[in-house]
Amino acid sequence: MFQPKLTYRLGDRDVNRLGYGAMQLAGPGVFGPVKDEARATEVLQNAIAADVNHIDTSDFYGPHETNKLIKKALYPYPDDLCIVTKVGALRDNKGGWLPAFTPDALTRAVEDNLRHLGLETMEVVNLRSMLDVHQPKEGSLEPQLEALMALKSRGLIRHIGLSNVTAKQVADAQKMTPIVCVQNMYNLANRQDDALIDSLAEQGIAYVPFFPLGGFSPLQSSQLEQVAAYLNATTMQIALAWLLRRSPNILLIPGTSSPQHLQENLASRHLELPAEAMEKLNEMGKG
């Protein structure tokens, strides 16, 4: 039975394809203090112990809370750990999401990430388009990319990625600077980026999907539950295993604040999906 390769290139590093997303460590709605610091610390340390070497975070989680916890729990960091952040947003005093998309705001955001994580250089910084808060929207990202390129020239960033973007924005960005990853919503049921994933794979560029169970219809959820029950796995494990099979350039960053759920998610690295299960899962994204 086919087994997907379990590492892929991200910038200058080969990382394990199943990483960890730190978003859920902050308070409700990704806002406010960490819910249970001891438990969150355990999750982070368990992830590293299980060979996770790719952590996705941002200083607007909390804000600041998640990055401070990562430093407290893991610093000094393992040599092979790749910490990726994203910039482009701020939080208001009620937890709302606001664009922080000027060059000055992006510079401050990178500097804040570095300070709170205890780093001198960010391995990868994703520019999250805020032309629309919720979904990709066409428009120029040139001033924002120029700001990140200036930070790269100062040695504060090694590599630049993109988030919440269209295929055209990726192509336009590549005319300005190398792009090492794209982070968009994508899963079994939401496959609008199929062509983009394949194009990036041909170029050796990583694709990092978020919300692996987001936006499913009741019928799609039912279909996923049937496959999970048949394989004696959780729906999240099936969704992650399918993504690992979908394309070799897909890097996963499932988030959790539960040590048990962390172990369940990591177990999907070794979950085998027989042909009949793959066929049923592939059908979920059609129509």
C-alpha cells in the first residue's frame, strides 16, 4: 500500500510533514491568556518529543500570549525546529480581527514576533492578505512584500510565505521574491486550491492547509464519519491522512490544546487509507 513521504522542504529545512499549529493555545476565539498553561506547555513539549519540528504561530494569537508560551516552554529551541509566523493582522480590545497591513505595521509585527519568541531571525514569515479578512481577494500585495523584503535584507527574515491568497497573487509575488510556502484553507470538502497545490508541487514549494475539517456540509461530515468508523479512526485522523496522500508538498499544522488529541493527530502519519476509502473521500470534494 502506498505510503506518503513524511518530510518536505520548507525554506532551508527538511521538516516533518505533520507539524503543529499553536492557534488553539490562546483563550477562546484565539484571544486572551492561555487557558491552562501547564497543559499547553505539556502539549508543546510532547510535540517536540514526538519529532514535530515545524510549529506555526503568530503574535496576534492572544495577542502575544502564544508566542510567549512557546518561548517559555521550548527555549532554547532544538536545532532542527522551524518556527513559522504570520503577519498582517491585529486584534481590537474585544478580540476582533483588524488589518495591520501598512509597511510600518508589518515591520513592528515581525519585531514583536522576534522579541516574544526570543529569536534573532524568523525562519519563515507568512504575509497574510487582509484585503478580505475571511477569504482570498484579488489585489496588489506589492507594498507589503516590499516591506518584508526589506526585513529580509536586514537579516530579520530568512524566507517569505503567503497566506489567504489567490494563485495570481502567488505568481505576482514570485516576480518580486522567492516564496517558500502558501497557507490557505483547504480540505477534503473545500478543494478550490487543487490547481495551485499541483503548481506549487511542480516548483518544490510547500502548501500548508488550515481548517482540515472546516466548512463541511452535514452530508460530507456523515461520509467522513463512515470512513472513520470503518477504519477505526477519528474524523480528524482521516482528514489529515488524506491530506498527506493528496500531494507530497502539503505540510500539516493541526492545532490542539489537549495532549491526547495531539497524540491522535500525530498518529495519522501512519494511518493507511485503502483504495476504496480514498475513492470515497475523493468524491467528497466533487459537485
